[in-house]
Amino acid sequence: MVPMNPFLYVAASSLLTHYVFNRREPTTPQPVLATIFAVPTLWSIILLPQFGSPLSAVLFSFLIYLFVLAFSIASYRLSPFHPLASFPGTPISKLTKWWGVWETYEGRHYLRVHELHKKYGPIVRVGPNELSIADVTAIPAVLGSGGLPKGHWYGSRQDLRASKNLQVLNGDAHANRRRLWNRGLSSDSIESYSDIIEIRAAQLIDCLERQPGKICLSSFFSRFAFDFLGDMAFGGGFDLLRDGDTKNFNGIVDNGVLVSNIISQVPWITSMIHWVPSWRIGALALRDLGYNTARKRLNHGSITKDLYYHLTDDGGLERQKPSVTDILSDGTLAIVAGTDTIKTTLAAIFYHLLLNPTSYQRLQDEVDRVFPNSEDPMDFRKLSEMEYLDACINETLRVMPSVPTNGSRRISRGYGPRTIAGSVIPEETEIFVSPYPLHRDPRYFSPEPESFLPERWLKSPSSVSPEFRQLGPYIHNTSAFIPFSYGPHNCVGRQLAYRQLRYVVCLMMRRFETQFAHGFCPRDWIEKACDRLVLSTDPLPVVLTPRTNSTRVNCGV
Ligand code: HEM
């Protein structure tokens, strides 16, 4: 029998669709698209006798169905009945994740989330089913061992047609792969990569000495990072300092990570990446760069004990050899994780030092004191004892962590609610614990948490200036300092990163006086830093002047 009131029937099927999707949240677009196409199509056939014209029946069914579905979803998400209703946030963030897509596209997502925390406090609803928590107690509870498994955010980091890389794995599979990475980045392995740091850093200085006038410092840091990573992980192969970025490796990484970062806001569309040509090209180019580089390395076999020597278990320490497809998928991760982070951090260190001449001078003095003879080799042990150098590096990673957001964790269905940072959080909630808002929280870093003040890291009271003490009460909670994340999924390259950063910064300070280039606007540079998982910055134009013995004396040695 034809229904008396077609509106009610179509509307009821919309509400039923919402109920079903709410109970069994789809993780791929296919069931969503199939349902919202199939249900109104069916109604238009049933209602055809009532409307006479097929066009009117189709229009009516689709309009009513989609309108009621959208209305129902929106009302539920904004209603007091939603499981996350008690958590503050803007109406738009409660309503949809598409605001996050836009902000991510613009690269401002990390700044918006920080603003939301400043306005609403430590727990903020940043999506219909997502919270951002900026509270130190959430770090072990969410990211620590015994914390939560990775959330849907990580799904978008995965090429669906390939093996999972280390970053997206969970549980035992992650622990097994991580063991290989741990060996490749253990203290002994890092010791063996020190020669590569020295050679590539010397080549960087050589290149810079040959550049007259204004140069883009970040571009040279990027070349250094690529060349070092290529030698350390794949036994060589990039040589950007020698040839320039002729194959556009930087562009490939930038485009590839932009795509996955946008998709990570709405991970259920990951499989649609292949429907949008520019996304597909960007993602595939990055995947191919990682695959081909790793494949070439595997074909050559292990000549030195590089990272891939350990990832392929050429030392024969595992009961079962890792599979080739798994090893290949880690190639892209190695490139993205080990190049952009170093480039951005080096550029950010110089940016902050140049903006703060007192800090620059104090670091210069320390460098000249520890290495008084400009030709002496730099001993890595001495570098790790340079308190002010580490203070500058840590302060940069605090105010401008090169990974400002981190991936999400999730309370899985069936595991019940969890109490985190004093609040009961229902299951099926995605949770972000991000460095950026934590590092700028006055409860953890004071005085002036938003300012670059390396002195806050100095341990002995005698090294802290009276000016610093006058700024206000001192709070320094390093438990809230997580630029390398925390727990079993933290950065496996942390120690290697410090080694590179210390060496390059110190060598640059020994060899050059650095100034911002004429006309450079520091404010624009920092405001344009975009979150692409790793912060992506504009070029950093500077002028370098080689230091002579007389300038060293003038600098207080
Ligand atoms: C300043 C430099 C660096 C910073 C700030 C940094 C930061 C991070 C962060 C925050 C994560 C966790 C990302 C997530 O939420 O999943 C991570 C993971 C990772 N990083 Fe780094 N990183 C740096 C340098 C490096 C270097 C030099 C390597 C060497 C190749 C490296 C390799 C990795 C790998 C393989 C992972 C994945 C670990 C896992 O999932 O178990 N990183 N890094």
C-alpha cells in the first residue's frame, strides 16, 4: 500500500540511517555513499504513483532524506544527549570535522586548538567524537604503555595497498618492528653514524661558505638532512648538497604529507584518496620515493651497518626475518620522520636565536669557550655537555615543536569509559595529547610560556640572570615536555636528532656570524608556519659572514 504521508516515511528512514551509523560507525565511505544513494532511490520508486512524475519523486525523496539526516546528525551532536556533551568546544567543532580539514589545509590547526585550550581549559572537544587534552596527567594515561591504542588518525598515514609502516602499527606488531628500529637507532648505532654527521655537516659549511650575500638557510638545512638521512638509513644516494634538489624531493615530501594530514582529519575518506587525481599523485609520489629508495638499498645489500642493515635483520638476531614488503613500507617513514623534523628544528633554532641577540651571544660565548681553537675537531661528548646549547635546542622544541600535534589515541568500543585528567571519557572517543598547547601552558612553563627563554632550562641557579628571575614565578615541569611524543610509540630517532642538532648548530656558530637578511619579516615567518604533521616553514633568508680570529676575540673569548 502507498503511504498516506510520504514525508513521514522518508524522514523515518533518515532517522533509522542515523541510528544505524551511530551504533556502527562506518570507517569507509562506501557504506555511507551506498546507503544515502540506495534508500531515497528506493523511496522514489515506491512513491512514484503518488507523484506522477519520476523527477518529482526522486527530488522529494532525496531532499527530505538528506535534509532530515543532516538535521538529525547536527541536532544529536549539539544536544545534551551526546556522550561528549559535557566537554566544551565551539559549535562548529562539535558539529563537524570539516572545520579541521579547512584549518589543516591552511596549516593553522595546531594554533586553533591552542586557542581553544586557552579559552575553554585543558579538555576541549575538537570534533564530534574527539577531544584534545592538554594536561600533564593525560600524557602517561593516553600515550604511555598501558595507555590507549592508536586512533583512526593513523589510518590516513597508511597506503591501503601496501604493508603497514612502523608508525601505524599497534601492539605486538609494533613492538616487533620497533625492536629492529631500536637497534638501528641504539647508542652504538648512533655512535657509528657520527662520521656521517661530521662529513655532511662539513659539506654543509663548505656549501654555505661559497654562497655570497643572502641565502635561504632552511633550504641548506633540508639538503643536509636529506644527505645525512640517505647515508645513515640507505647507505647513500641523495647528495642534495652537491647537486641541489633537482629531483624535487622536498616538494614530494611536502605534497605527500599535506594530503595525509588533511585526510587524517576525516580518516574514513582515506580510500577516496585515489578518486582525486592531485591527492593520488601526491600520495603515490611520496610512497614511490620511499619504496624506490628502500628497494635500491635492498638490491645493493648491506655494505655498512646502516639503518637498513638493522631493519632487514642482516645481523640475524630475529627468529624470523622481517618481510620485504614490511621493510619497504618503512622507507617513506624514515625519509619523512628524519628529514623535515631536522630541517624545521634547525631553522627554528636560528630564527629564535637571531630574534634574541642576548641568547645568541650567550650561545656564541659557550661555543667559543668549549672549542677555543676554530680548527679543532668537535668532540660529541663535549657537545652533549654544553648546557646552554641544549637549553637553546630544548627551548626551540618547546615553543616550536616540529611535530606540534601528534597522532590520536582511541578508547576502543567495548573497553568502557576511562578516567583521564580527572574526567570520565566515554568509549569510542579519539583523544589528542599535543605538545604545542602543553608546552605553552603557564601551569607547566613559567614565566612567559609563549616566549623563547633558554634560561628556563639551566640547572644551576648561578647561571640564571637576575633579569630572568624578575619575570615572575619559576615553573618548569619537564614531564609536560613531549616534542618527541611519549611512551612505546615515541620518537625512535630522538637521540640521533639531538646529535645532529648539537653538531650543526655548534659548527655554524663557530664558522659564521648570522643575521636576518635585509627586509625579512620575522613575524610573518612564524605566523606562516604550517602544521603538515611536521611544521613546514617559509624560507629563512639570512646573511652569513665567516668568523675570523679577530671577530672571535671581539665576541668575548
Ligand atoms: C627534531 C627532530 C625530531 C622530532 C621533533 C621528532 C618527533 C617525533 C614525534 C612527535 C613522533 C611521534 C609521532 C606520532 O604521533 O606518531 C616521532 C615518531 C618517529 N620518529 Fe621522530 N622526530 C625527530 C627526528 C627523527 C629522526 C632523526 C628520526 C630518524 C629516522 C625519526 C624517526 C621516527 C620514527 C621512525 C617514528 C615512529 C616511531 C613509532 O611509531 O614507533 N625521528 N618523531
